[in-house]
Amino acid sequence: MTIVIALSCSDGVVMASDSQAAETHAAVRYDVPKVFELTGHAVWGRSGDSQTIRDVHDALQQARGRIEASANLAQDLVDTIRPALEQRYRNVIQLEGNADAIPWTDSLACGYDPSGGGSWTVEVDRTCDTTHYEDRGFHAIGVAAGLATLGNALLAHFRPAEKPLMHGQLLAYRVMDTAVQTSGFGVGGPIQIWCVDAAGVRQVDSDELLVMRGLVGTWQEDERTLLDRIAGAPGLEPEPAPLPPPAGPPEAPGHR
């Protein structure tokens, strides 16, 4: 299982993922990178068959210059990814009743246009169908994507599209951390976060992730304290109602 998310902010875009890969037939799991640099101002994440992902990654690396200069990014992504998928699909022997034999891979790309175009997000699914998510500002792929989508919906009132990248990183970390803790199996390992802005592409390092973990913990504690104050938790005295404004001097008879 995998979760990869893309989240738009006012000055860039964040992509985050879990790190765990699993081989269910061998009952083993291990950590792998799931987000990669696509161009100088874009990244992509993947979900699906590991060898297909390698083939797609190699194809995207070879086509980097063309994708960097593309005027129709979604079509160029399809033109690059499709041959790799077709080759993998052709090599598979389809066994009756075994749909899992198809080595599918879904891809999610996002980036930031420093010339003023803002952030963009596009998915190329296992059939090479493309969908843009710029207007929505969020998308997730992977078997456990629904967990991340729910987490994002619960935090949507923070309006990440109106906030800078630092806010987006904390929101992405919290969404991913909640999804990892909630998922039954196959999602886990260290959280990976990449940022893209006018300066380019950058992966958040392990020290920064530790800081984010502490900041998210502080954020959650502040929310608990606020809810206790609003709802009147046991042991907390509710704030007294404000006093009415003082009355003015009595009006003299006969005057208005």
C-alpha cells in the first residue's frame, strides 16, 4: 500500500508520501523512496508495481529535457510513461481470477511555474488517463489514498492554498502521520516531504522532519486546550460573561 499526496500553497506546492514497500507473497516490508525530482521545478510520486516504477522513472529521467520545456505537460508525461507501461503489461501472463498479476503503476506529478503560472498537479493513472487538480489544490494516489483525502478534508478550513509553504509542510505532515497511524497494513516508514517553489525543488531532510513532528504535536495540544476551553471541560472554569455597558446618567425631565 502507498499514499502520495500533493498540496498547493500560495508560493509553491508540497508532495509527501510514506516510505513502506511490501511484498505480500514473501511477507516482507522495507523502506523505499516514493517521490522523485521530475524537473528543476517539479516532482513526481508513484504507487504500484516496483519494477514498473523503475521503468517509468528511467523513462522520465531520459525525457527530462523535453518535459522541462513542455508546453503541454500532461501529454508529454503520457507520451513518456505509456511506452513503459505497455511494455510491462505485454510481458505479463494473465491468469484467470488473478487481477493482481497486472503490474500497474499510477503517477502523480506537481510543480510550480516561477514565471507566474503558479502551482499545478496532474495524475497519470495506470491506463494513462490524465486528470488535473490545480483547482482543487489537493490530490492523493495509492491504495490508502482515501485516508489522506479524509485527513485533508478535516484540515481544509486552514485554507492551505492561501498559506505559505511552511504551513503546507505542517499540514502535509499531519495528514500523512494520521494516515500512517490509521492504515491497517502496508503504509508506514518515515514520511517523505518535497517542496517546490520559485527557487526550485528541495527534499525536507530528517532533522527538519523531527522539527515538524514537534510542531505538529504542539499544534494538536493547542487544539485540545482550545476545545476544552470552548466546550467547558471538567476542571476548567468557564470564562464569565462580559458585563453590560454602564448606564448613562438619568435624563432630565422634559428633555429629549
